[in-house]
Amino acid sequence: MVGNSFGKKLRITTWGESRGKALGVVIDGCPPKLKLTEGDIQKELDKRKPRQSKITSQRKEKDKVEILSGVFKGETLGTPIALIIKNDVTGEKCYEDLKNVFRPGHADYTYYKKYGIYDYRGGGRSSARETIGRVAAGAIAKKLLNQKGIKTIAYTKQIGNIKAKRIDFEEVEKNSVRCPDKEAANLMEEKILETKEMDESIGCIVEIVIKHVPAGLGNPVFNKLDADLAKALMSIGSVKGVEIGAGFKTSDMLGSENNDQITKNGFKTNNAGGILGGISTGQDIIIRIAVKPTPSIEKEQKTIDSEGNEKRIKIRGNHDPCICPRIVPIAEAMVSLVIIDHLLMK
Amino acid sequence: MVGNSFGKKLRITTWGESRGKALGVVIDGCPPKLKLTEGDIQKELDKRKPRQSKITSQRKEKDKVEILSGVFKGETLGTPIALIIKNDVTGEKCYEDLKNVFRPGHADYTYYKKYGIYDYRGGGRSSARETIGRVAAGAIAKKLLNQKGIKTIAYTKQIGNIKAKRIDFEEVEKNSVRCPDKEAANLMEEKILETKEMDESIGCIVEIVIKHVPAGLGNPVFNKLDADLAKALMSIGSVKGVEIGAGFKTSDMLGSENNDQITKNGFKTNNAGGILGGISTGQDIIIRIAVKPTPSIEKEQKTIDSEGNEKRIKIRGNHDPCICPRIVPIAEAMVSLVIIDHLLMK
Amino acid sequence: MVGNSFGKKLRITTWGESRGKALGVVIDGCPPKLKLTEGDIQKELDKRKPRQSKITSQRKEKDKVEILSGVFKGETLGTPIALIIKNDVTGEKCYEDLKNVFRPGHADYTYYKKYGIYDYRGGGRSSARETIGRVAAGAIAKKLLNQKGIKTIAYTKQIGNIKAKRIDFEEVEKNSVRCPDKEAANLMEEKILETKEMDESIGCIVEIVIKHVPAGLGNPVFNKLDADLAKALMSIGSVKGVEIGAGFKTSDMLGSENNDQITKNGFKTNNAGGILGGISTGQDIIIRIAVKPTPSIEKEQKTIDSEGNEKRIKIRGNHDPCICPRIVPIAEAMVSLVIIDHLLMK
Amino acid sequence: MVGNSFGKKLRITTWGESRGKALGVVIDGCPPKLKLTEGDIQKELDKRKPRQSKITSQRKEKDKVEILSGVFKGETLGTPIALIIKNDVTGEKCYEDLKNVFRPGHADYTYYKKYGIYDYRGGGRSSARETIGRVAAGAIAKKLLNQKGIKTIAYTKQIGNIKAKRIDFEEVEKNSVRCPDKEAANLMEEKILETKEMDESIGCIVEIVIKHVPAGLGNPVFNKLDADLAKALMSIGSVKGVEIGAGFKTSDMLGSENNDQITKNGFKTNNAGGILGGISTGQDIIIRIAVKPTPSIEKEQKTIDSEGNEKRIKIRGNHDPCICPRIVPIAEAMVSLVIIDHLLMK
């Protein structure tokens, strides 16, 4: 009913406002006796942080995770794992000019309509910082999946009109845009710098591949594996579309083109994206998400404040002109949480 | 955890195999004192049935609904409403040749992998007939929404490469493809007949508009309104993609193009599709889903049976070459169930 | 949120008013390939019916169950099992004089306060007939438990001031009060006849024993096995108390008296009733429930109608002066549903 | 599914081991704009602490609460409220002799059977310190209830064989046993001291009264208000029984004695304890719980360790010989959480 928990057998509950005292997550249902250190989680959190590169925000966020419960002598207890990440910057000053002015493309307006109050400092609860808890929990999910030989890999598929043409998983962590195609990565970096100079931002597409999921995972009818993945990914801020396998292309395909025929050696194609009738086929699960351009731009925009007065704003601060590289680990986390949840439910 | 229920405050549970004795749904949480007759539900069910037109399946399904509980003297009691739709055809004979042969693009293979058993008659539980319960429950959801002035309208946006260019809601129920653009409808009908003659099927895109949803509906962070809509729609068989507002197009948009600026008179555009930060803005909610071509085609396909033997099959029976017109009322039902659920949760 | 479903991995949803067209239950999550016939379920339903003995209601209820889905060629499919029990008597006439008069001790008043409407025929949804769905689902739960060697046995422990002094499981189904002590059974039967002659009813205590539950079952902290059992049993109409192991007696025990000490051969006593910290110890689980006297009595009572007018009523019809023998199979069903649910969740 | 969350619309998730770094709770679903300070919560937590009196544990626990999120400028935001209580004592030394020895009456044995690992320091997650999160969340629930004029009052009804004979709410916080009868309180204190001198502990009964709950609250059929209350209370460690209204006494009552007759001025009695058919009548809700004697006693007991070796133990440390005064605020918290949850669900 309430909105800050996700999952059934591995259930996470996140909390924290962008510029409050701390952010965190409670993970309930992690099996006992998993070896777990703060380092395991920090590694994933570090991926989420703005990179120290030309194309990203220059803000510095330490985001150091601390394990408060559920781990005893290096092993999980089966009891809830509470993780906390303290905020360095909790000051208000820099946000006073945005106070009660609804930033276009942000949730300020809708939070105000729903609650009649919102923490205007850095977006409060609707900030991208909310995903810290997701990524921290996702690190545990990934560890559990790895034990079963399952891997989730996300990467930048497209930024603006520049598309990755080859998929080399090894390349992903080698460039600042997390693109599996080195050449495209260079073009994407240029594109982003250009965008930045225009005081603008740009959208992108992230692709996620899940390898070695056993056939037979997922629940009909409403809790289909793809339905749960769609929800998980659509719950990430800025995501405006989700497609699986051939996705929107299927709308202009013939039955014989789209159906994955089967031989003794398995499926001949994978237009289904690894899921049929909501249940995994054993092939790679392949999903793509559309991510809108960062709503925070320096370019002047029209808006109103909470009293209804018209305002013009330029949003300063070091905002990423393209959040693609930061969405990658979040997408990986969400997908990992869904898969491990379905596996534990079996 | 289990998969056949949907919703929280208006919770439906569907049951029934395609060619079993009956199909049905239990609706829990419907407010008391709603006037409700079998006719109200039958009206929606009739939309779901294969139309008696050239372009659709020639099978005859009566699909007569009966209310078994929860309604007393024409009014709902607040207790569970049980609806049953008896099956006319429960025979097995016509399905014996498909017994244990996995139809490509269908869930036969994955159900077998999950359960080790499946009802092979007409797809059993994974059949499109499963959606009877959804549409029946959706009829009640729509009645409840209408009381609050909220309308959900779905229609065929695209079939193959033919797109609706204008949206005239009045047109939708006037043509056999449920397209809001009369001219496009004619082209679509031709396209479908062509496809049929090739023993093929064709994919499509359905668009859903929800009008007059009040601002402030939806739950952060995981139970965002768009996340719940994405799950609901992705849970419909054959749906391979969901996008909201500008959707996948946002991946090649600039921030200033995509952000919906605000003036005293409201938002200037609606690229967000009526939802920001998971909460409704008060604008129209606009969603599109990609629907794959009907997997049942007469054209010969390669597959295997449950023993692993290679087979070639031609799937006979009167299958719709394009299921778009039948997906329309199902999409409307699912979306209505999500919106009323969020409204009742407020 | 809504109230007519129970369980998580074996989830049941019941529906139906006492004198509506039918009552039923949908069971979601039953594992596939369980052999299941209508006879398996009918056997338990027959226990629930008023017995044709002097001490019970003389009403005749056929209560024939029909399986509508989820079973194919004698085996479960893993899909929802829908069961329906049609009502023979749906007439209204005999209830017209009770129309809108709140029977003391019944839920008429509170349903009216909650919903502003209720089906006054035989109690509608708040009738004991609602438990038909529970018992039918419980029959499946018991079959699943039996496969794992687990047995649930309920019996009459006390009626009025007459207590069973010995527990002979074989005796339970041999007498009309379902008491495991033959001598006490005779006294109980006399007591009930006496009560009946006074136009009265009498309360009772039912005890439930669950044998061979493996150690380690249950979830801390809120979903403790005893907490879930307490909820399940307290959800049965007329139950006013639940205790486990030494129960209320522990309030006047010393620590050393109550603690079950442990030796190499296991626990020396079982004051815990088989559960410590919400998790099973491997000993018998022992629970008792207090059942209030049937509220329907012929003796004249004061009450009001829905307009607030004072009324005097004598409730006629063949009501059981003691519902103990009918509560026994219901308690068994509820307890079986909890145990199988926790086992499937492991 | 998992066990550390409670409630639906006001949903709490507790975490923390007895002697870990910290304990805490996340409260999701608290309405926005409630004025809330750490003092509001601390007040309730202080009631839970061992009192500095002769009859209680002499351990000192500071238990200082800190609000980490969900409150902005003194008002709730509608976002999750994270509360943390840091542990002063996290040392291990004093617990080394109990390492892997199952204390009788404690959950050590069952946790070990379930998880194969447990934090043996002070009971780990199964410690009474787990209830800190419940009481902290309960403080918020009580504030929300107070706004609606609803009051929950718990008190010691019986310790050993000494019963409170009068109920004076004003008296409860004036004596060390939280008994509403001054005279009985004196006898209870004596009883406890006596027990302590014997190296023993003693059980008790707590009664909870909820005043001014509006009629019509609660959900049929499985989520009855009394069923939810029973679960909430049975989920508190050491509780072995729950009864409502006349409770176990109804087993020896006649229908006419037990039925609460109704006149124009309302119900004449309250044997129902304020709930009929799972829905509130508008009368006081009255519940009692049986609490077993503290399992930690200095008297020597027989047990085994995790290797199966027989051991004899005397449990030292300053354990309360009767936990009644500490159960009182916990019971109040749990009951408050249930009532506010049902109110928010309406």
C-alpha cells in the first residue's frame, strides 16, 4: 500500500531525503550465512556516484555505507540488514532560492499536490539520491545471484541519436558513459559536452541483460516476470518507457518473424527477450528503458511557485547533462532485486 | 506472492483455464451501494469477444456473465463479488494434435518448465481467455471511475506500419479495428486481410488515455502510478513494451524540449504523460503498449514436443491475425483497475 | 488490505452470502501435480455440516462442492483452483421478519455501521456459512500436509463446565460432540440438550494439536508462527480467545515451572506449546480457542432495528445450541492453512 | 512474507540486534504535516526502559532516539520516518559463556534451527530490545490516534495470583508495576521481590482498553479487527494467550448471558469487548494478554548447546523478575498501530 518497500521474499525499504541527515535501506529476507562486508556494498555505491570526469556533475558525494544490523562476524544472520549512508551536505542555504518554486520536469509540483508539503532541498525524497538505498540493496542481491551463477549487466545503449553498434561487456566500465561500444562511447562523450555547453541535457536508452536465469522462473498471471521487471524499472525516476526483447519493434513484425522457433538445440532467436507468458525461457533476458533528459538545466524555464505566481528559473549546480552512466547501476540493482526475489519465492 | 490477484484496495482474483468448465473472477473491496447489474459487465465482455467481422476469428464464444455474490437487490454489499462465465466448448478432441507440442511464441514451453504439467487445450491458463476475468472486473472499476468523472479510453494507434493520424474518440467503436482515425482504420483492415491471406499475423500499438485524474494520485517511490500502470499493462499476454508520455522519444530529446513548463494556466505541454515523480499532474495520462503479432499462425513453424522431439506445426482454428481490437478493452480494464485502486487507497 | 483473502504462498479468497446463489473459494498457489478429487474436499465439508443428531440443527444443507478450475485429469495444474458450492435455499421469505433488526451477538449491527447495507438473509456474509470456503480450502491444505507427514487434529475440549479429561484421538469422530473423551462426551451431549430446552446456547473450548511440524518453521518478528495462528483462529466467527501451550496459566507460573528444559533427548515439557520466539521447536503445537455461545437463541432478547426502534426478538430456526462440533473442522482448516503456508514460504 | 514489517497503510519495519551497533524502525505511511519531535517518541521509549526501582533490572540503557528522515522543520513530510537508537553496550565479553548454549524458554534453539546461526549476545534479534522499534513507532501511532480522540491504555491486570480489583487509569503511572489498583500494586511489588529472592520470575496478565473507536472499523472476514489485534499482541515475545471481552469465560456462558442486548441508549453490556463480526461496535475495545514468566532466571536449569552437549546454566545479569511493567507500553504500541492502520485504511 505504502510506497517505500519493494520485493516480497527479499524485501527492501528505503528512506531518506536528499539533504536530510542520512539515507538508508533495510533489507529483510536475506538468507543467513552470506559473507558480507561494507566493501561489497561500497563498490556498487561508488558506481552510482557522479564520476570525476568532464561529462558529469562536479559535486562531491562521499556516500560511505555503514552496516548497522543483520551481519555478525562477517556473515548475514537472516535478520534485517540496516544500511545507513550519512549526508555530508545538509545545508539549506543554497536551496533557499528554489524554495516552493516548482522545477519543470521534477516532482516538486506533484509532491506538493499530494502532501501539501515537501522538502525542497535538492528534491527531498524525490531526488535521485533516493536510489542510494536501491543500489546498496542491489549489491546484496547481486551477490546472492552470483552464487547461483546469474549475472545482470546494464549499459548505455543510446544517448541522443548516437547508438552503440556492438556490445562488448568488457568495455562498459572502461569509458565514462558506460557504453559497450568504444567508438560510440567517444561520440557520446562529445555529444554530452556539446549539450552541456548549450545549458541543456539529453536523454538516453539503457539496456539490461540478465544471463543464466533458469527456465521456469516467474508467476502467471499478474505477477509475470516481465511485469515485475517493468514495474521495477519504471519506478526509477526519469524512466519513461520499458520494452523487452524485440519490444516496440514487434508492432510491425509478422508472426513468423517474431515467433522464436524451437529446435533440439533450443530457441533459434530471442525476440521474446527470454520471457514467454511471464515465465523465463532460459535464454538471456533483455530489456531496454528510455530515460528522459535530466530535468535540471541552466537554460531559463517558465514555471510557477506554490502560490501560483509565475517564475523564471535557471537551475544551477553541477547537474549531469546526461544521467545515463548513473542510471546503469540503478537499473542493474532493480533488475537484480526482481530476479533474486522470484528465485527465493520458488 | 502468488500470481492471480491484482490490486490492493480493489483486489481481483481471476481463475479458469481456456477450455475448463468455467472462468471467473472475485472482486474484493468494491465499495457498498454501487448499483450493479449483469448487463453492466456483459457490455464490456462483449467488446472483448471476437467480433463478427471479416478480419477476426470466426469462433463463437457466448461468454455470458453471472453474478454469484456481493450484490443484493441491485446494489453491491461491500462483500466479494464473484463472477462466473461458463465455457460452452470444453471438448478436448480438437486439441489432441497439439498435445505436448510447444507452440512457438506461446507459454506452453515455459509453463511446462515451471509446473511440469499444463492444460494444453487452447492454452489452458495462459490463454487469452484468462482476460475475461480482467475485463469483467474492469467493468466495475470503470463504473466506479465514472462516478468520479474519470474516463479511460483505449484505441488502436498503429497496426504494422499503419498509424492513426488523428484521434477522434467517437470513431473508435465505429470500425472493426477500434481505430480513432477512420481513414487509417480502412488501411488497417486491408492490412489485416492481407496478413491473413499469407497465413500470418501482425503486431500493433494500443494507446490509452485517462482523463480527469486529479493531481496528487500515486505513491512514491516504488509504487509510482506509472510503475503500477506499467506492471498492469505488461501483465497482459503479448505486450512487449510500455511507454508513457513522450516515452522512448525522450531518449533523443533535450531537457528544454522535454520539460513541461508551467504557467498560471497550467502545463504548456504534456511530455510527461500526466505523471511526474510517480504522481499524477492532473493532465491526461497517456500510455502506449507494443503488442506482438498473434503467435498462432497457420504458416508452418519448427518446434519440439515435451519429449524433445522436433516437430513442424501449422496452427489452425480461427485465430485473429491481429489482436489489437481485443487488446483495447483489456488495456482499458487494467488501467481502470490501477486508477481506482490508487483512488481508494488515498 | 481487503478482508476476504488469507495466506501468502497458498492464498485463499472466499466469497458468498449465506443465502445467495452460491458460496465458494479460489485457492491460489497450490503446487502442481497433487492428485485431487471433489471427494477429497466433500469429505471435509461433510464434517462441517450440521450433524443429523439430536443436539444439532435440523436444517438440511447439501453443500455439494464442484471443482471449476485448476485440476486437469485428476491432478492440480499449479493454477488457481476455484471451488463452488451452490445454495439450495436462497429464499427470502423466512427472513423478512428479521429484516433490519440487529440480532444481539451477531454482526448485523456492525456490518450496517460499516457498509450502510447488509444482506439480512441468514446473516449474509457474516454467517457461519462463510466458513464453507475455508473448510474446502483446508481440505487441500490437509492433503498437502499429509504428504509431509504433518497432521492437524482438533477436538472439543470443554463445553460449559464439562471438560475432556483424556485425549483419545480415535474417539473424536465417534461421538456427536467431537470430544476425545467418551465419558465427557456423554455429559456434554446431556448438557447441550438441557441448554436447548432452556431456549439457550452454551460456549465451549476447542483444542488443536499439530503433530510432526519440523523445528525451524515460522518467521520472526511480526509474522511469528503463533501470531499467524492466533490471527487465523481469531478470524473464525464466535472465537473470543486463543492461547498456546500453557497459555493463560503461565500468568501464575514461576520461570522454572514454565521453561521447558532441554536434554539430549529433547525438551522435558511442552509449556511453550511447540513454539519459541515465533518459530517451531519440533514438539507438538498445541492451541486452544474459546468459543462463545451461539448468539441465535429462542429466548427473548432486547434489541433495536436500523431505524433505532426498540424490538424484542426470539430467533427461531434450527440453530445449534453449541457450535463446538462445527467449529472443530473449521479450526482444523485454518490451522492447516497457516502451517502449509509457512512450509511453502520456507 | 518476511517478518520484520507490520501494518498496511502505516507500515513499520524494525531492525537491530540486542547488542549490535544500533536498533531502529522505518515508519512508512505516516500522514504529512503531523508535528513530531524526538521528545514525543522519547517519552514512550522511556516507559519501556527498565525502571530504576527495586523490582526491576538494574541495567542502564539510555535508548536515545534520533529522527533521521521524514520530518522537516518539525512536521512530517509523508515520506518514511527513520528512527535510530544507538546501542551503548555492544561488547561481547559478558556473553561468551552463553555462546551457543540454548537458554530454556528463549528462542536461541529455534533461531539456530531456522538459520543455522544466531547472534548470541543478549538474544540478538529475539531479544526484548527488538521492541524498541515497536514502541518508537507506536508513539507516532498514539499521536495520530489522539488527534482523532482515540486513547489506548494498557495496565497490569494480574501478577502471579494477585489481581487488580479496581481500575483507576490515573494510578497506572504512579506505581512501579503499572497497576491501576494501588492496593494490588503493593502486593504485586512484594510478590516480585519474593520471586527475585528465589532466583525466579513470575508471569502476568496485561489488559488493554481502547476508548472512542468509532463503530464500523475493521474488515471481514480474515482481517477482522480482533484477528489483527490478536496477531499484533501474540507477536510480542512472551505472550502466550490473547482474549477479547469476556474471552475464555464465554466457554461457560449461556447465550443470553453473553449476548450484549441493545436498547435505544446502546449496548447494555460489553461481553463482546467492543467487536462483533470483526468490526467495532463503538464500545470500549477490551483485550487481555497472558505473559509468561521471564525465561532468564538465576536458578539452575538443564539445557544443551549447539553441539548437543548437556549443560547446566544459571542466567545472571539484571533480568526483570516480572516483565509486566515493560510489556505495558509495548502492548499499547502494538494496539495503537493496529487501530491507526485500520483507520487509515477506511
